[in-house]
Amino acid sequence: MPNGKIVALKVLVWIACLYPVLSLVYRAVFTSLGPDPTHTITFATGLATIRLLVISLAITPLRRLSPRLSWLIRFRRLLGLFAFFYASLHLLTYLGLYSYFDVKLMSADILKRRYITAGVTAWLLLLPLALTSTRWSIRKLGKRWQKLHRLVYVAAILGVIHFWWLVKPGVRTPLSITMILGVLLLARPLTTWIGNRRRMAQPRVPSSV
Amino acid sequence: MVIPWAGYSLSEFINQCEPLGSAKYVQFLSLADAKQMPGIRQVSLNWPYSEGLRMDEAMHPLTLLTLGLYGDLLPNQDGAPVRIVVPWKYGFKSAKSIVTVRFVASQPPTAWNDSAPQEYGFYSNVNPDVDHPRWSQKSERRIGEPFYKQRRTTLKFNGYADQVARLYSGMDLRKNF
């Protein structure tokens, strides 16, 4: 894909990624955030986080399916960092609007309410990933960068667990994103396996023929 | 939220019923009609929803047999056509859409207590000193307040201590939560 088209696509992706937060700002200023603004903001930012994480996790499986899609890699960091952005807004909303920065209240919550334990842990796992997202870090860390960034799988799974643990018994809202994440997580070993089978099936041709 | 309910004291209704002296508790059974309430088909609580009060709690003037709110009749989701409101207890005690009232000799089963007895007791008085096993009850967010000052300290008996504390004098409210 030519560079010009990628730049144009990146502009669109930026706008799409900014839409959730801009929508919240618009509603806060011009219309309404509903009867419980804290909940509205928390839910919108949380949803944006898990959706962006899952979309970023779709990139590698798609690239493996077709070499023509290899340019997608140039969007993975953008999506991952936006996921961290919304995760941080989500955490900040919990700290500020929900707990009013009351340290006693928050430590009781983090220790006692397991969905908050899971959520805070997921954010803590995303933090080093965001901090090492630069080209400098990739160069400096080399092979270790790959290993470190596997934490994104743990963070995404913890995020989905956080979602299930916070909804009331009987509520199935987290189901669709869980299934999509499940497919994407399975897609990696599956595409590796398919790739290996393809390579094994091809006859090895000596270069001198 | 702080709601202006409309109704009259349940005690007036109970007096009209003339319960026997052996009646120690009042049980409330709610409507469980799958046609109007499709969520009932899902596995969650035991339906019909059951709640109960000790006779002295039911006869307390603050226990409201409720028919409306904000000057209008109760909407379906708020417990139409008639519900009770017990303002010093956690919300799930205020049973909605009541169709049966029973006067019973022993403590009746209640929906949430059946579902999670270690989390929901029979009395369920608002009590900041007794935590729910999975979360603290020390503070609350009052919806309707500006969102930058919603959180406030929870009051014992939801602020009705002067009116109802005597009902529980001598009782261990940690055991009888």
C-alpha cells in the first residue's frame, strides 16, 4: 500500500479513535451525560479500551492470513496507545469521579472488590507496554521487546474478566467481546500451525536446478 | 437518589387485615408474570420475589405502602401498582409489584438471602459499620447530586436512627445483618 494512502488512513483512524472521548466531551457540554455521569464516562472509556485492545490484537492474525495486508502493522502501535489512553481515562475516572482520590476508600476497593483488582492489574500491565512503544525501546530491548509485549494478551484477558466480574449475575453484555477475543487469541496458534503445514507441504527445491 | 414516594403507612393496611396474635412476620410476594417480565425466564433469583419484615418493623409508621412517586402513579419498573418502601433498609427489602401479603409465624424466606445468605441478611438495615463481604458500606454516591460531590458517608439506618434504632436495641447487628 503506497505511503500516501497509509497516511490518509491514519488520519481516519485517529478520528475514529478520538470519537469516544470527543463524544463524551460533546455530551458533557451540549447535551447530557445521563443521570449518573460518572457511570456514563466510566462505561464509555472502559468499552473503548477493550474494543481498541481487541482490534489491535486482530492485526497480526490478519497479516498472517495474507501477505498483502502486512502494512496493517503500521496501525498496531497507534491502536494500542489509544487503548492505553482510554484505559488511563477509565482509571482516572474511577480514582477521581468515583473515589474522589480517597486513598482509604480506593485501597479497600482494590483489595476487596475483585473486579477492581483485575482492572488495576490490567492497567499496570499496559503501562510498561505504553512506555516501551517507541522505536528507541524496540531497538534497545531487541528480542526482549517481543517477550515483554506478550503481556498484551494477559491485559486483554484480564480486561474481559474485569468486565464479567463487574456486571450483575445474569447480564451477558461482555459475551460478544469475549467471543471475539477468544477467536483472535486462538487465531495465533492456528495461523502458525497452518503456516507450518504449508511450509512442510512444499517440496524443497535445491537452488542449482 | 432521594425519592418523594406517595402512600400511607403499611400499619393501616395491617390493622385492617386483623392478623392473629401468633403472626410474628409479614411476607410480601411480588408478581412473577413471564409475559410482562421476560427476564424471569433467565436463571437468577427464585421467583416470585419474596421479602419479609418482622411485625414491629412492618407496623412502624415509616414503612410505607407505596402507590406513587414524584406526584404520579408508580411506573411498572418502579413496582406498579403497589409496593412497600422501607427507608432504613437496603433497597432490595422494598418489595415491588406486591400481589400477596402473608402473616406468618416464622421468618419467611427472602429472595436475596436465598440467593446469597452470606451477603444478604434478613434485616439488611443500612449500616456503615458492617461491610458486605465483597465491598465496603461506609460511603455512598447520591445520584442527582452534582457529580463532583456525590460521595457521602453512609448514615446508620440511612439517617432514620432516631426513629427506628429502638427496634433493634440489644440485637447484634453484625450477626443479624
